Amino acid sequence: MLRPRLLAPVFGLALVLAGCATVPPETDPEARAEYFERNDPLEPLNRAVFAFNEAFDHLLFRPAAEAYRILIPRPVRTGIGNVLDNLLVPRTTVNQLLQGRPNEAANSAARFIINSTLGVFGIFDVASELGLEPRFEDFGQTLAVWAGTSNGGPYLVLPILGPSTLRDTFALPFDVALDPWTWIGQGDQVQGLRMGRRLTQAMDAREQFIEAGDALRAQSLDVYAALRSVYLQRRERDIRDEDRPQVRRFFDAR
Amino acid sequence: MRVYRRGLLAGLAGVLLFAPPAHANTPDAAAAFVESRGAALKQVLDSDAPLAEKRDRVAEILREAVDVRGVAQFVLGRHWRTANEAEREEYLRLFEATLIRNLSARFGVLRGLKFSVSRAQVRGEEGVLVTTIVEQQGQAPVQLDWLVSFASGRPLIVDLVAEGTSLRITQRSEYGAVIQRGGGRIGALLDAMRQQLSTLEQRELAQN
């Protein structure tokens, strides 16, 4: 079982050594334009990492997310999700400040205070009821705002973490550093909590993506290309803050 | 500027004789269009008619409400121009069939959907973006935005945007990748579409 997984990165490395995707010649301007629009010069390597990620998802990640859905009742999952979202708010606040949006940062700070107290450690999203809608900002978005473009450079597929760009990959360590929870507390228990938070975050995100992911895989003629397009479009929307604030529900509305 | 360039005479004649009623391409008209087509679709999806009849009626609604040819051309992009007549015809046939089977293979799941139009905004020359919220039993509501174009004189859907992801842009990138990986041949795409269609046909039989 381990061998194909070990082979994937080795295979990928070989592909990189064999060269990146070739740029179409000057004589075919339309193909060239498409090549630069796609912005995926490392496509052969990315596809290899993607194949590895798909295997990982199929064998481990999706089944775990399904188990999470089956074992933990919906209202509990919603509460957990709200706590996780609330823990992300300080990082959002910092990024909103870095993006020069003090009013939004103040809203986020208010959200965090309200949900952490009235909302009992973030379990209940009281702030949304009061009209303070959830927003999410990360350092990748901040870099895009600073650069004045949503073009994040070459598309990258990271092992386990999945779709990214050069900009968003560069931003990852900053997001860890900008998250206050990285700096609060020490010792094994705090380390355990941090790890637990990260794992639950992954389960929560994957659980919500079960249906959409299945549909995408069933419909696509090329899942890799479809996911690349979806990721880039979503990031663009996030950067422009055109995303719809999503409030989690404890029960179905009907 | 553009109106000015068209010339005064043509402009006057156009305004006086051929201009459509002022309300014909407003956000309200687009919203009403999406509302009525959605209701028609929902009626078929919720009905107990036999599978083939349901599929035919869905096909009829789609052909009338969606600019299938325009979307298909957009999705094929630059390859549309290099395709020969036979390839174009086969591509259009497969594109429409896939669109319809993608729905008919999911008739079971699509039963009992609830949808509501929430707003409509003008998107420049592209048309009007009509926002709907679709609710499925046991799942979080999904926002679907329908881009309605009036370019042909009557309202036609030209794109579907699901939670910020444009279907036609995603599909173009996908189809482009299939052609590119097939050595630049449109035949490679047609083969893949044929295979997908037969998979959908099998799923339709299994699920209904």
C-alpha cells in the first residue's frame, strides 16, 4: 500500500528534471496566450502531486470526513465549526488591519469578543444574529491587496494541502505567525490542543466538501484542470471580498 | 460613443421604430425570466412522469432558456475556429446531450428542491446576474447566480455561477486541458465527451 505513495513524489521529481511544461512557440500566439492564462508552468509536477493527494484523499481523508459526519451529530458539528471559525477571527482582524481596513478590523474584533463571551467560547454565532457577518482574511489575500492584483503567480499543488499559488504558498508561514494562538501558552498540552485544532479544522472543511467534491469528480473530464480553475476563481472572489458570508445552521430551516 | 458612431439616421429610426420596450432588458425582466424557467423546471423535476418523458421536457426547457450554442462555443474557445464542420456539429450535439444527461442522471436527488430569486444586478454588457438560493433537503443552502444575456433580443442564460465559480470558465479550462493533453486534437475531447455521456446514461438508468 505504501509503495505507490512513495513512488508519486519520486516520479514527480523525475518529471521536473525532465523539464517543465513547454512554452508554445511564437508562431502560435493563441496557444501562447492560453499558456500564460493557465499560469501553470509546473503542470507535470503539479499533476504528480495531485495524483498523490487524490490517493491520500481517497484512502484516508474522505473516509475520515465521512466518519466525522456519521459519528458527530449535526448540531455538535455546527458548534465545533463555530468555535473553529471564531479562533480564526483574530488572524482575520490582523490581516484586515494590514489591508488598511480599520473599520472591518473593528467589526471582526467585536465579533470575536461577542462570540467568545455571549456565544460561549464561540459555540454560538451570536454576532451574526446581531448583524456582524463573518469574514475570513488570510495573508495570501493581504499580499494580493498590497500587490494590487489577484494574479498569485504560478499555480502550485502542495502535498496534502492541495491547490495553491506561489503567493499563497509564500503566505502560509506568515499566517501561522499572524495567528495569535501560535504565541499563546506552551507545553505539551498546548501543543496537543494546537494539533487537535488543525486536525478538526481539516475534518470540518473536508466534511463540508463531500458532496461538491464527489460531484466535481463525477462530472469533470479533467479533475485536475477543473480544481485549478475553481481554486483560482475562488481566491479571486475572496481577494475582492465578493464572497457570501456563510452562517452555519444547527438544524435544517424547514 | 458607440451610439454616436452608429449614425444619427440609423439611431433615430432605431429609437422610433425598432427599440424594444424600455423594461424588456431590466434586472426585473431577467429575474422574472429565471423565476418562471426555474418554476417550469421544478414542476418537471417534481413530477412522477416516466424518465424519458421527464428528460424530454427538461431538454425542451433548457433549449429554450439557455444559449446552448453560445455557451458551447465559449467553452471550446479558440479551438472552435480550428474545428471543421463535422467536428463542430458533433461537439454541439455532445455538449447539449451532456448538459441534459447531467440533470437527468440526478433526477432522484433533484426532487423537492426549493429555490428563490433573491436579487438581480446588471453586469455591464454581459447581461444581468440573477441570484437564487437553492435548498436541498438536509444540506446547506447553495447560492446559484444565473447570467442572463439579452444580446439575442430575448433573455437567455449564458452562465451559471455556483458559490463564485463560473461553470463556463471552469468547463473551458477543463476542455482546453483535455485537448492539450490529447496532442491538440479536438477528437480527443470528443472521445472523452462520448465516454462521459455513456457513463451518465448508465448512472441515469441506475439511479432512476
